[in-house]
Amino acid sequence: MNIIHMVIGIAALLIAAIAHEFCHGFVAYKLGDSTAKNMGRLTLNPLVHIDPIGSIFLPLVLILLKSPFVFGWAKPVPVNFFYLKHPRRDMILVSLAGPGINLFLSMFAAALLRLPFLREAPYLSLFLVSLLIVNLVIALFNLIPIPPLDGSRVLMGILPYSYARFYARLEPYGFVIIIFLLWLGVLNKIIWPIIRYILSMYGIS
């Protein structure tokens, strides 16, 4: 893999991760929580959102190692669910905002890839393919119901309060669980078949 491919991959990841976090903060702000805005995080400025480890170092290492599962993260946008007008309902909406924008960006990239002139712009095509796949990976990965991923927030908003409180206690162990499942290849076996199916729906092989 050459330097151009690495730059394209990291650029696609940064766009996807920053859009993901921005939309969490934007929807939270619209629903009553101004925490992200007050902390200067309600912006698309990448310098505000970049996490040196999750946004650059880890993806670069995974790309160099030719990992089949490249992922990363931006700095999480702070959200205080107690400020939301309807905390349980709005927690679901805020949590879905991140994966939602990633799915939208994947569809946008898929639509652009259908344009004929891209056959003469190989690097632009490569960027759009990377943007498409990275956004699908981030959306599906974050919808996994393991705390603190977005899917767990959605589940907590649906579960009865007593069960949600018990479920929330898993959060200190969530990252360890995620790394363990990645190491076992379980998440690969869940996410990649879904991605291949969505790509087939987009008409991309």
C-alpha cells in the first residue's frame, strides 16, 4: 500500500468520524443540551475533534498491517442526557444521529460512484469507495449494543428503567469486551456480511 492510499483512507476515516461526532452534538443541542456548543465542539473543524490515537495512529497501524477491519474514532462529543427535554426518548435520537449521518454519507458516496466521469479519476473513485466503506463500518460498529457504543444507548432508552440501569453497569468493561470480540474475529463475521449485502444493494461489488 502506497502513501496515497494511506492518506485517502485516513482522510475518509476523519470525515466519517468527525461527521459522526458533530451530529451527536448537533442533535443534542437541538433537543436541549448545549454542552457540546459551550465547549466549542459543535464544529466541523477537524482539529477540535481529532484524537491522536483513535484518529491517526491506530488507523495507520491497521492499514499498514493490512487489517481486514480498519476502525478508529474522534474525540467523543460531550452530551449530558439530563439536559435533554425528554431524556430517554432523546437519548435514542442523539445516539442514532451519529450512525445516521454515516449511512447518509455512504449512500452519497455510492451515488457519486455511479457518475461516468469517475472512470477517468481513479484516485477520486478510490476516495469515494473508502468513504463508502468506512462510513458503513463506523455506522454498523457503533450500532452494536455494547456500552458505550451508540447501540447500547438506544437499547438503554428502550429497556425498562431498572434493566437499563443494570445494563449501564457494563460500561466500564465495554471497551475490553469490544477488543476481545475484535481479537476473536466475532465482529468481523457480523459486520462484513452486512457490508457486502449493502454494497450489493448499491450495485458495487
